[in-house]
Amino acid sequence: MADAVTQTPASGRPEDEMLGLWANMAYGLQHVLTMYGGIVAVPLIVGQAAGLSTSDIGLLITASLFAGGMATLLQTLGLPFFGCKLPLVQGVSFAGVATMIAISGNGGIEAVLGAVMAASLIGLIITPIFSRVTRYFPPLVTGIVITTIGLTLMPVAAMWAMGGNSKAPDFGSVPNVLLAGLTLAIVLLLSKLGNAAISRLSILLALVIGTLIAYAAGMTDFSQVPNGPMFSLPQIFHFGYPTFQLAAIISMFIVIIVTLVETSADILAVGEIVETKVDSRRLGDGLRADMISSVLAPIFGSFTQSAFAQNVGLVAITGIKSRFVVATGGLFLIALGLLPVMGRVIAAVPSPVLGGAGIVLFGTVAASGIRTLSKVDYANNMNLIIVATSIGFGMIPIAAPKFYDHFPSWVETIFHSGISSSALMAIVLNLLFNHFRAGNSDQQSVFAEAAERTIRYQDISNLEEGDFFLNGKLYNSKGEEVPMVMPAHH
């Protein structure tokens, strides 16, 4: 099928290439399999946190698949002012999981859906001016937020590994933890195999294998799977009408900002991979598709929609640039969303199996954030303290869940989520130290100097034995250059 990628489309744009029905189906299915584990994980996590039944979690999953498919079609095929017409797969955003869990604890699933709808509408309104403020969300801020997302979800993975229900008699039992450990080992083993396709599908395959092992050991129950229709159209407001709480909307709006930044990066990245022009208008069309999809998704019982970064990587790996391939993948997602039985099967996956895979899945999110932070410049500035303070602030509600119990409910809703806490702190500190420079000292704090050895001219007396000057530069006894900070008046 790779031989089909030979002709340049009449439009001259690689993404407009038509590969034929069978190639579209094969490559489209590969896109679905690549992101399937990620798109079902969010409704699983939020549904369990909100205390939904297995049947309702199944509907939450199918609603997310259906909404993701519709959003993918809008993004790839496009309508006037909506859709960047690039090979981007859309699905439920992982960025909002921690925040939605916090909201569900105060207002239930209805408050979550209302917050998503309202915050996404605000995001749609600000899309035209968003490109003008993206400089306030550099890799320093987005890296902090993405890292915190992964870290705040690790307690969820641990809870799953122990059994999921803290009131169950077998919670934390050795068999549960062993099943989680075995699933984790399967993920790592499949990732190590030389077969690239198996490696990319390692989490999904590990979930299947772990569930089969649990079934053989009598540790899972599929009795609820037959209860309900095999095929069903999406149910509008099945979980009740959305409720709108100001604090919840503010918390979710922070997630929307992060989603806009991530989607912008994905659109620009896939544009470079495909080798096609992405101007501000096309970027705006893509962001509007993201936001309108997120506004409409709660009607069917789903959450914020965004581009899946792993599928951007798949485009680069396979070299298949056609947006019609991804549109076909969107049709597959819609078909899966019309099969509630599939959602009930996934909802019956044992919690320890999810826990084992979740360690890798959530850890990967944190690692992605760390990778982003590795690109940040820490030389002679306050970026290190911004990272340290923001992540530390975000960890407070994770380390001490009752920290905000005595505060007003709106404070608890905003700051009980580690992602909201770290995002707010990162944005404020980035503005304070990197944009509003008035009052900044020319003598950096110990936090900045911790990143590297520096020496001021007025402190020449602190030279170490073996230090020497050469061509106007200072070197230590090993021949390594020692940076010098110039006073502001020089």
C-alpha cells in the first residue's frame, strides 16, 4: 500500500492526496488503534471518579468515541471557518482529567459537562486573538502544566492497581497488585519488541492480555456486558442537563488555554511533517474546529476535544500525509461510538489491569512535559525557580488532598486540581519574572545560580585554585569555561 503514495494531487498539497478506499481503511484503522487506549482512558477515569455505573461508563466511552470521530471529520474535511484540513485525529483531551475529577467531586458529572461546554465556548470566542497571546504560554509554562498532568494522575494509577474501590475487601491485595505489575511488565516487554506496530500498540495489547489473564483467574466480571443494546444512536443529555458553576468553569478554562496551546503546536508540527503551508488563518480554522467540537461534545456526554500528538508522530513515521486517511479513521471512531456493547466491554476491564497500564500511560504524559522543559533556557534567569515553585504548588493537593477543605468552595474547586494550581502559578510567575522585568535584581538568586557556576566581577577574590583567564574568558583547572555575569551598568 505504501506504493500508492506516488502521485501529487491536483491541488499541489500533499494532504489532499487520494490513496483509494482500501488504503484509506487500512491506514485509517492504524490511526484509530494508535490512539484508542488514550481516548477511552479519559471517560474511564472520569466515570469512575464520578461514581457512575458500569453501564453509564460504557455510554461515556462510546460518546467519547462518537464525538472524537465527528471532531476528526470536521478537522480533516473542514467547513467554512472550521477545520485546518490536515491529517489530525481528534479525541478527548487528557489535559482536563485532573480538573474534571476535582469538579465531579463537588458537582457530579453534570457540573463537569457544564464546565466543559461553557469554557469551550469562551475558548471559541477568544480564538481570533489567541495567536497574539501565545507568547505568554511558552514551553516553560506548557511544560510545567503537562508534567503536572502526568504527576497528578499517578495516584489514580496507584488506586487502580490496588483494585479501584477502597471499600472492597480485596483492595490493595497481593493478587491485585501482582496483576497490575504483570500488566506493566507486558507493556514494557511489548515495547521492547522489534516490531514497530506491536510496540506502538503495547498499551492496548497489554490491556487485552491483562484482561484475559484476569478472566482466567476469576478476577473480572463481564456479566453486565449483555445488559443493554448492541447498537444505539448517541443519547442527548443522557447524564442530565449540564450545570454551570463559576469556579468549575474558571478551572476548565485554564485547561482550554492549555488545549489551545497544544493544538496549535500539533497543527504547526503536522504542517511541517506534511510539508504544507500553515498560515494564521488555517491555524485559526483548526482551533475553531477544536473549540466548537468541545462545545458540542457534552451534548452527547463527552468532554474537551483536541488533536492527538501520538497520531502526529504516526504521520511522520509512516509518511502517509493524506487527510482522507485520517477522515476514514474518524468514520471508524463514529462506528465504534454507535456500539454501546464495546463501551461496556472496556468498562469491565479490571482496575488492576488499568493501573498497570496507567503507570506507563500517565508517566508518559509527565515525561513529555519534562522533555518540553528540557528545551527551556535556565541560564542566568529565574526559570528554574518558576518550574520548582509551580510544580511544587501543583503537588500540594496531591500530597495533602484536604489542604483546601476549610477554604470557600470556589477556592477548593480551582486549587484542588494540581493542574489548575500549577498552571496559574506558572502563568503568574512567568509574567512576573520574564515579562514585567521592573525590579528584577541583576544579582540572581541562589535558585538561578544553582543551574550553573557563575562568578561576578566584584567577587574575583572568590577564584578557586587553578582558575585561569584565556582570551578574556575564565576557565577552571579542568579547562572548563566559567560564565561571568556582567553588572547592569557595564
